[in-house]
Amino acid sequence: MSSERKMPLIWKILVLLLTMSFLMVASVAAQDVAVGQATATVQTPLTVTATAALAFGTIFQGVPVSVAETNASAGIFTMTGQAGSGISIFLQLPEYMSTATGDDRMVISFSTTDCAIDTTANADPTTFGSGWVNQNPFNLPSGVIIGTASTQTALFLGGQVRPSVDQTAGAYSADIILTVAYNGT
């Protein structure tokens, strides 16, 4: 009698195992796989060029000379890149100009209105197009873009030199550095 009872129990276990295996196969068959892609397009690289030096010309000892950002002698930087793209710009400005031998220096300064940024591809400070005027070169505006009608933006820089009354005669120069980067806007 015990073997008769065991037999139906074995059948019950077999039926249960078979049913479970069919359920597992059914759940695996309900899965699917899809393959997606990641894409990107790199924008036109930025190019920054110092087009014209901030030129104070011939000056006299003890007589300060100023050049406005809208003057033909203003420093000019051009920035070329993807039209309409946002950029961040930063100027590193000198405190002094030095002789080539470095034996003398002269004070150079910049006011809070000595910079203009033109987004119309105009590289002439005397005929400003559109953008930002009277800007602080130590704190340039956010929201600057590469020109929308062109691929160029220009920065015009003015300043002042103050030679001392006993300033050594000769040529003086200093580096003005403009750093530009896309900011993703």
C-alpha cells in the first residue's frame, strides 16, 4: 500500500516540476532586447586672434594718455566659431608695460568702461555694430555669443598709460591675454 501511495506522489511532483519549467520558459519568452545609439556633433572650434595692439603712440614723460575702446587705436581681438553659440570670455590685463630689456616699466590701467564687444563681425572699433559697450574688462558680461549673422565676434579694448616725469625713453610693451571658451548655451 505504501508503494501505491508513493507512486501518485511521484507523479504529482513530476507534474509540478513540468508545470514550473513551462512557466519559466514562458516568462523567458516574454523578454525582448533593443539596441539604441548615442550620437554627438562637435561644433566648429573657436579661434581667437589678437588683430590689433592697444596702441598709445608716441607719448611724453609725465603726460597720461588714454585710448577709448571706440578709438581706431583700441586693441582688437576677434573670436571665430559656431554662429549663435554662447561663449565665456576672460581678459588678463597687465598693470605695467616694460621696456624690451626690462630695466624700466610704466603704469597701464583700465577703467570699468574700457571694453566693447561687437557680435556683428565688425572688426572696426570706430563703427560699432551691436553688442555690449562700456563694459568692465575685469568683469566681462555673461551671455556673449559668437555673432548670429556671422561666425565672428570682436572685442575692443581701451586703456590709459601714465608715464612718470622721469620715465626712461624707449619702447614699452605688455601682454594682454584673452581666453575664450564655449559655455554650452
